[in-house]
Amino acid sequence: MTASEPAGRIVRVRLSSCYLPLATPISDAKVLTGRQKPMTEVAMLFAEIETADGQKGLGLSYSKRAGGPGQFAHAREIAPALLGEDASDIGRLWDKLCWAGASVGRSGLSTQAIGAFDVALWDLKARRAHLPLAKLLGAYRDSVRCYNTSGGFLHTPTDQLLVNAAASIERGIGGIKLKVGQPDGSLDLKRVEAVRKHLGDAVPIMVDANQQWDRPTAQRMCRIFEQFNLVWIEEPLDAYDHEGHAALAQQFDTPIATGEMLTSAAEHGELIRHRSADYLMPDAPRVGGITPFLKIAAQADAAGLLLAPHFAMELHIHLAAAYPREPWVEHFDWLEPLFNERIEIRGGRMLVPTRPGLGLSLSEQARSWTREQAVFEHRA
């Protein structure tokens, strides 16, 4: 750092395109209905931002099945806009990055690319304050209820499903989510019945149809599932069918959860305005990072909604801890090989890390899975 260089000035940005292989191809209802192929890898976009005084922040975004190269390409184009800027001006920098690529829109792939930068800036800010991100944001709790999803996919036979569910509860995870939405709804019913019987009435269970029901089917299945005392029924309809979700939320006792596929604060605003969910499920990387996530959370809290952020528990544990109403966090162990640190689970809850920032550093494994990098430096 030179004498004239402000300490918080951004002097270096590194982008990495990393592909995380999955041990088993993953199938949900979108695969069984022929809309998608089984998922074999997750494309991760990492942003590492460094300031003139040597402080660093780490951010991430991701894409499943397709879009990884596009996210990296867009991030590479807009990254130079950060150089020479004050890293503390996070809101202004989000707008600057958004306008740098505004011709391709303010949602979708473009904002997902911004998300990696935005998360890195918040991580950096918390590290500079020597605080965990949750504490910087204003935590309401030091642990969050968590549920497991990765053991309940549709490619998993029912007998193995029971083993996975019991193992998760034994490990200290608080709830189990099962994938449903098969073309033959009776198969969904049998799987849910089997898990409920195996775990007993006290264990929280959720189901996720991954947008694969039409309105009549959703009506029928939500009515059938009322008997199981589920925590929620997730994505029974297309992600943008606000009216359909609202009708289900009004009609049934079982809460409706949705929102993970939306890619902007504005889209979530419409979901909230229509009262389409009891549980809102924003995904910070998908909506463009922590900055828009906080806008969504403020709207959701004002509307009296519950919160259950989607995926990326390493990030969302902090954001959920800072939500006023008791939330849930989705436990996915897929991303664990990418980081040197682990999140602790105890008594059905995920403990908020006490390390500064996100409390994460990239592992050597993540570096070895990196296919492409780009580095940008500020010349004073």
C-alpha cells in the first residue's frame, strides 16, 4: 500500500471457475418428468477481493447443470469495475456492477455473477470488523434449525431413504426433506408414509415437488399430504405461478414454501405481494448476493413470513441467524470439500461460526477442481 492509497481501496480481484463433482448423479422430479438430466456436478464461481491494506474477502455463486461458463464470462467482464473502489461502499458497488451489465438484464445469470462479488465484499467487511458475518448483520441467535435434503432425492430407493433419514437425525440434524413430484403420485405417498412411520410423529418432515405439479394435481396432493403434519410443501407449482401458490397457501393448513428459483429482489417482491408463501426460500447467490437478500428479508419480515434460505448453508447460516423470526437452514454437505472449515451441528440446529466473516477459506481440493481463473489488479 502506498502512502496515498486508501486502506479500503480494492486493488485485486481473482475469479475462479470451479467444478464440484457429485459422487452420485442427482435426480429430482424434473428428471423423472423429462425436463432435466441427472445432475453430476455443480459449477462454482468464486470471487476473492483484496484491498490496499491486505485485507481479503471470499464470495461465491453457483450454477447447476448449465450456466457456469456464462456466469464466469459475465463476472470476468464486469470485475474491472471494482478496481480502485472503496470496498465498504457495498450498495453503490452492487448498483455499479448491475449497470455495467444492464443490457442483459437485472435478474438471472447477470445478477448471479454479481452475487459472488457482493458476498466477497460483505465477507471482507465482516473480517475488517473482526466479526462473524451474522454478528455484523445483527444476529438474533447463535444457532438455526436445520433440515437435511441430500439424503432424500428421488434416485434413492425407499429402504436407503429410511437409512439416510435416521442417520441424519442421529447426527443431530433437526428435520428431513423428501423429494416428491413423480408422475405417479402414489409413489410419493408411499415414500412419505414410510419415512413418517420410520421416524415417528415428532420428527419434522418437509416435501419438495420441484415445480412439477399442475394446479389440479397440486390441489389433490396437498390435500393428501395434510395427514402427515408436514413443516411445509415446497414448490408445488411453477416458481412464477404466484396466484396458484397463494391459493394453496390460503386453502391448506400445511404451509407452502417457495422462492428458491427466483433471481432478483423484485421477483421476490411479487411473491410476497401475492401472499404466495408461508415460508420464503430466497437463495442469496441466485438473487445477486447478500445486498438484495437483505432487501428480500426485510420485506418478508414486514409481511410476517417465515424464512428458509435455499442451499449454500455455509453462507445462509449467517443470513438466517440475522432474521427476526425463527428460520430453517437447508443442510447440504455437497460443498464441504471446497472449504477447509466445517459447520457444527448439534441438537437439531446448525451453529453459527464464530470466525470472522463467513469463516471460510478455499481448500486445495477447490483449487485443483478449478478450470479457469482471471486476475485483475489496480494500478495506482
